[in-house]
Amino acid sequence: MSSALASSATVLAATASAAGPTGDFKATPLQPSGTWSAGGSTGAFSWTYPINVPTVPSELEPSIALQYSSQSVDGRTAASNNQPRPTPPTPPAATR
């Protein structure tokens, strides 16, 4: 008995979308919120985030920002390496 076997393939595909029935997850346009810089050969890193203040009737408008520097000292961290120096080895006593 000879029967012809029919070959049937099913292809499934899934696609991603930024929006769906539960919400919109598209990327929003980002604006730089702060500035940062890296210190080349020093290895320093600094970051500044300006804070807007309301206008005041005089010319004395404050400038407020959050700032971070990887090389600043705040009184809570050591500013130097205060590990004790190793004691040099004692030379052997001279023989007579």
C-alpha cells in the first residue's frame, strides 16, 4: 500500500510592539539633566545637576546644584594613605 505523505509545516512568528492593550511603552525623548566629566589620567569623575529656583525680585538669585566629585574629601573619608610603613628587615649580626 502506498500512501502519499503530505508534508505540512507551521511557521509561527512573534513581533514586539511599543504599545499594547496594557499601555504605551515607547521610549520618551530624554534631555540631559546634568553634566559630567571624567578626568583623563587623574581618574577623577565629577557630576553636576543644576536645580532651578523661582525668580526673585532682586538680582540676588541663588545658584543651586547637586555636585559630586570622586576626588573630593568630606571629612568622613581619608585624604591620605595613613597605613604604617613596613619596618625594614634587620640585617644579620656580623660574625667574629
